[in-house]
Amino acid sequence: MSTSIVNLEYVVGQDASFGFVSPTIHTYFTVDTISWQFDLAGSLSGKIFIEGTIYPNAWETLADCEPLEIVVSGPSHVIVVVPNTARYQEYLRFRWEPNLGSVGTFDAAIRILPS
């Protein structure tokens, strides 16, 4: 049985009115599941894309992970789970693309469950 790796400060206080990419996860070991919990505050609208790559700078939106449309006003929490997909690329991250007028902050925690 594997122990999960948790980082409650994966992204902290990110200004959600601008696009950004999360820190890169290097999956140098076999991963069963990766999940993010997003803590959103303000009036946010935009999309979260889950991206992966084998080459360090050839990022692609994962084919089996539709972009997640976010529209919130006030505090909100969203959990995104990526099962098994982490077995097929070397690096993972998420990307935030705000819509015009999106204001607020974006925090994220991450949980990695090795196989």
C-alpha cells in the first residue's frame, strides 16, 4: 500500500485575473492518481486545463481531460481527479485561463497517490 504525497500549498494566493501555469509535477515514479483541490475566492470565470508532456516543453492538454469551466462568485472549492492518466507522461501541470473581468484569488492543494 502506497502513501499519498500531499502539498496543501501547491499554489497560494495566485491572482486569478491573469493566466498562469501551476508548478510542474515530475512523475518519475508510477502514479495511480493525481488530484487537485482548488480554493477560489472572488468573482472568477475561466477555464482550467490539465496538461501533460513527455518532453519538458511540449505541453498538451490531456485528451481525456476536458477543460473545466469555472464561474463562481464568492468562496468556492473544486476537486479535479486525474486517475491512471499520470502513467502515460513524465510531467503534469494545470493551466488557468481567465475570462475578461475575472477577479479574485486562486489556491490549490495537490494529492499524489503512487501505485
